[in-house]
Amino acid sequence: MLLDYLFTNTGSHDTEPFPYQVISGSGTDWFYDPVSKSMTETPRGTEIVQISVEPDSKGRVLVRAPFQFLMVPEKEIVDIGFN
């Protein structure tokens, strides 16, 4: 399901790229990893790229963090622009 979504909604020449973003705040927090289907502790301030446009029913969006995918509340994402 996740791979189907990624192949159909990202990486296309028809879509505009997402700006780089970070998880707001300092310290660490726990976010859901849909690949391993578990919670993972992630440092705030981690650079991410938002994959999904629309949030799920809990207000979270799918993001790519280093070496993992995470579901992060949309309100906790800060745009930093393009690198």
C-alpha cells in the first residue's frame, strides 16, 4: 500500500517538488513508522521531506526522514525552503 502510494503520487514530472522541512521543536519525540508499523523515537529538528499532501484522519502527513518514513502531525512541520 505504501509503495503503491509513493509510485503513483511522488517523483513524477507532473508534480511540483516539496520544499525541505524540519520537525519543529527540540529534544526527541515518538512518531509512527508505517513501514515497520511501530513507534520510533526521532530527534526534533530532523530534516524531512513531506510525501503526502492531505493529512490522515489524525492530522498526520507521511514524511521521509533519513532512513525511514514517518507519520508526523502537520502542525509540527516547519518549512525551510529548497536546498
